[in-house]
Amino acid sequence: MPLPRSTPVDLLLDATLPDGRRADVHLRQGRITALTAPAPTAPPVGGRAVDLGGALLLPALVDGHVHLDKTFLGAPWQPHLPGSTIRERVAAERRLRREIGVPVVERASALAELLITQGTGHARSHVDIDPDVGLDGLHALLEVRERFRDRLSLQLVAFPQGGVVTAPGVPDLLDQALRAGADLIGGLDPEGFDGDPDGQLDVVFGLAERHGVGVDLHLHDPGESGAAQLRAVAARTAALGLDGRVTVSHAYCLGELDDHGFGSTAQALAGAGVSIMTNGPAGPMPPVLRLREHGVRVFAGSDNIRDAWWPYGNGDMLERAGTIGLRDDLATGAAAGALGLTGYGLSVGDRADLVAVAAAGVPEAVAAHPTRLLVLHAGRVVHAADQL
Ligand SMILES: [Zn+2]
């Protein structure tokens, strides 16, 4: 019998910590209150103690970039429509979106449930804001955020999937989205999509300043064009004092630069405190270790899961970390830092948002697709495997 959902847990016996130590982890009122050496004999087990039997315990995984409103999960399988440019794909998605017939709340909830079973406790979702859907997607995801508030913490980025300055009325819609509850302002290829880098960045950073919110931009633009936009984002971030609150998602161009171009761009990003999100694509991608050597925070996200852009995906952030580079902190500490999460970790006082996985250590966890044995949010069970 799996542990029933929302059971409060106040003791995790015999956990393996990421540094290899074994410990009993004491929890109270949604926080970690103590880490003690495993007791030689297990204390009496009531309904609120769980013996992990040496399983690896991690802070809940962080999915730093998803699109909950786009997924087809919860609806019948949709054939994938190809498109060779971003504009063609946006148009194909609009067609599918009209035909799908299953409301966003239902599809997004199906994906949120999947993320939880994968051990994800925190996610940042972009939500389309365009002249076609207006704020409908945002209202749906605000409802989903409320529905899942005890199981998954969710940040929402107002994402102009159809462009900013080339899409009529979008700057105003983005402004309304931030007033309605979006947490961050997004953007999309200021040069490649809008053909007006300064124009789009003026709107995006203007809204960030006016509403006091962070920024998370999609940037697929290649080579020197992409790099110039990264440096422009860094300059605007520094000018507005947004250190640590700005992310550029994808930034494929960082994988295409010569040493000089890479060095100056990485230095600008690090100096301004701009983070980079990658999902580990097959093509050019940001070189994670080189960026970190320059002091740039790099973290991970799933991006598209079973939607018009990408028919694959399962929301498994350990698998994602393995794909990108066998580094668990892409989906834990670095991602938590980029999302501004507080009380995140495995120290006394941290939030009891935790995942126990059937692995003996971190390398095995990112390489071996281990079972998620137990997932806690604020100290309560949100997912438990049958074998516990
Ligand atoms: Zn995305």
C-alpha cells in the first residue's frame, strides 16, 4: 500500500544525503528541524515515520522552464506538425490549439501531476500571451497554480509567443498579465522574431521596471546576433539593478562563438547576474562548465513536453540533468537559485520539499532513471511509490 497523499511525515529514517552521509531527517511544520546519525534501532514507527532504507534524499527537483499551457497531455494523441521556422511553428500551434477541445486547465493539470510524480517540487512555466488567446492561458494557469498550491510551487512567465512589437496590442496584454498575477515578464528572439532588438527589450525591461518583476527571455537567435542580444540583456539588467532576477532561456548562440566572443559575452552575463537556462538540445547549446568557470549560473528545464513543438518529454529532471551533463545541481541548487527560491536545500531550517530516489548516490540518480520513492511538499506526502 503506498502512503496516502497528504500524510504529514515527521521522520525520514536512514536517508543517504548527496554528500554520502547517512542520516535520520526530522521534519516539523513543513521544515527540516534536525539531521541525526541513523539510530541503531529504528524508533517506533507510527504513521508519520518512513524508513528510506538508505535511499538517496534530495531537495525537491526544480523544473526551471516548462510550458504547462501548451501540453497535449490529458487529450488524445496529436500528430506532430512540422514547421521549419519559429513563425511556421507558432502558426501550426495556433491551429492545433483551436482544434484540441480539452481545456488548458485540464491539460496543464495532467502535466503538473506528472511533474510531481517525477519529484519536481518547483516549476517555472511560461504561458502564451498573444493577440489570439489574450490572457486566457494565464487565467487557466492561475487556476492550476491555486489547485496545486499544496503540492507544487509554480512561477508564471508572461510569454509573448507571437512577438512583442510586431504583434498588435501585445505590450498592453503583457502589462495586464503582470497585473493579473504573472510573476515574470518573458520575451522571444528580439532580433529574429520581431526584427527590432531595442524595441522588444525596451518593452520587456520597461515592464520589468514598472512592475518590479524578473525577466525570462527565450533566445534562439544564433551566433553573433544572439551574443549581441545577450550583452544587451546584461547591460539592461545591470542598469536596472536586476542582478539575479534575469534569465535567458536556450541561448544556443553561446555554443557557436569563438573564444573571444564567448569570453566577453560570458563575462557580461556573469557581471550582471544573468542566468542561462538550457534543456540540453541536440544542436548547439551553452557550454555549461565553461560558463560556470566564468561565474555564470546555468540551470535546467524540460521546455516543451508533448506539445505542438515537441512530441516527446516526460518531465524527469534527473534524466534532463543527465542529458545536459550528469550534473544534478542543474535541477536542484542552481535552478533554485535562478528561481529565487528561499529555504531550499537539506539543511536545518530548509523547507521539507524533498524527494527520495532509489539510488545510492547522486551519479547513479542522474544516470540510472531511479524510481521516485517518496515526494514531500512542505512535509506532506505528494507522491509515494508502492514499495514504501
Ligand atoms: Zn520554452
